Amino acid sequence: MCRSIKTLRNSDVIASDEEIRAAARQFVRKVSGFGKPSSRHEAAFEVAVDEITLASQRLLESIAGNLVGAGHRAHAAATSS
């Protein structure tokens, strides 16, 4: 488990796009073993960050839609447009 990756869903606040992307970057760093990829690997690294960011956003939006509380529904509606 990546201990330095922040939990992105708390009981009352869902992470910002920047926080989601930062967590995706940390995950890719952990999986790849690169703190900063070489120029040779940078494109693949960034594609992985993009894909994980999108998957994480979809997951959090789906979870937010199922949580009780207007704040979650409002955030899910605002980010899905």
C-alpha cells in the first residue's frame, strides 16, 4: 500500500481535481519505481497518470452519488457537467 497517498474521500468533502491527480501521480511513482521518469519513459508515465486520474474521478463521482448529504450530490453534479 502507498502510505503517502492521501485518502481522497472523507465523510464530508470529496477531493479536488488537483488532489486526485497528485494521488494518481504518487501511485504511478510507486508502481513504476520512478520518482521522476527519464525522458524516455515520461510519455508512458504521464499516460498512466492521466488514466488513473480519470478512473479515480469516475469512482469518486459514483461514490458521491450514493452518499447521503446534499454536499456530496452538489459536488457530483458540479463535476459531472
